[in-house]
Amino acid sequence: MHSLPKLPYPYDALEPFIDAKTMEIHYSKHHQTYVDKLNAALGKYPELFEKPLEYLLKNTSQVPEDIRQAVINHGGGHHNHSLFWTIMAPNAGGIPSGALSEEINQIWSSFEKFKEEFTNAALGIFGSGWAWLGIYQRKLKICTTKNQDSLLMEGKIPVLGLDMWEHAMYLLYQNRKNEYVSAWWNTVSWPEVERRYKEVK
Ligand code: MN
């Protein structure tokens, strides 16, 4: 059985950028529902509980057709949110360092240019989805996915993700997605993003 990972900080820890009520509903209701519905889908093929979620998302063609879309939606939702909570932290933000910073500067010429391009990708999503910094063919790449699709389905590995569903912002920002994204940069835990980057490289 898959289960909700522990939130690494209290609901109000990311205020004023992300409000406590949004964190509480997002984590305890939305994320919990993805976990529950993933378990319900896999319940029809209990042997699939043995496979890591990453494996199922990388190999969706091996998932039985009648539960495939449920695994993509709810397994993707579970995996995306599990990453999202950890790449944010209180007293965070700022800029990356080390090898991650070097590669960002090499590809986008500066952190500011990278931030601008990532922000534009996030704001360009039509409907619900995610903006990502992922690794593809050993190189960093800014990407987006629709709904709860995982980057793993495309053979890419996520190191930073931004939830662009309205449920992630609506209570505090309503339709002001640009304010949500610019506030969110203040919550990014670059040490955790760097840890994930090193792990992949
Ligand atoms: Mn969400």
C-alpha cells in the first residue's frame, strides 16, 4: 500500500508565500486522495504493490489497461506532490550553488534568465499541470506536464517541480498565477534540489 509521506514542516511554515489553509487542504485532502485512489486502482492487481511507483510511471505500458489512466493520474499525483513538499522549505529561496548553479549558468547564461524562462513555462500552462526542471539525456531541461502526468513517463527525471493547479494557489492568489509563482521562488529549497541533481548525475 502506498501512503501519504509526512509533511516535513507545519502547515504555516511557508507563510506568507503559501498560506496554512492551502497547505492543509492541499496535503491532507488533495494528496491523500491521490494516494487513496492509487491504492484502489492497484487493489485490482495487488502484485503491482511490489513495484516501486517510479517503475510504474516509467513503464506505464506494462500497467494493465483498465487501471493505466488511474495510475497515471493518481500515481503521478502522489509522486509529484511527494517531490513538491520536499523541494520547499521555510527560510529558503535564494540561489543554487555548486555544480547545479554552474550548469544553470552554462545553459541559461544566468540564474535570472533561468528563473524567467521557468516562470514563463509555468504561466504558459493552459489548464492544470506542472512546471519542471528535469534531467533529460544528462542535461537540465525546463519542461511542463499536463494534469498529474509525471516527467518519468517521458524518460526525464524531475529535480524541481511547481504545482500549477488552481488548488495550489486559489485561496490566497485566486487567478493571479504570476503572484503565486513569484512568491513560490521564496520557498524553493536549493539544497534539496542540489541533492536530487547530484543523485541523478
Ligand atoms: Mn496539487
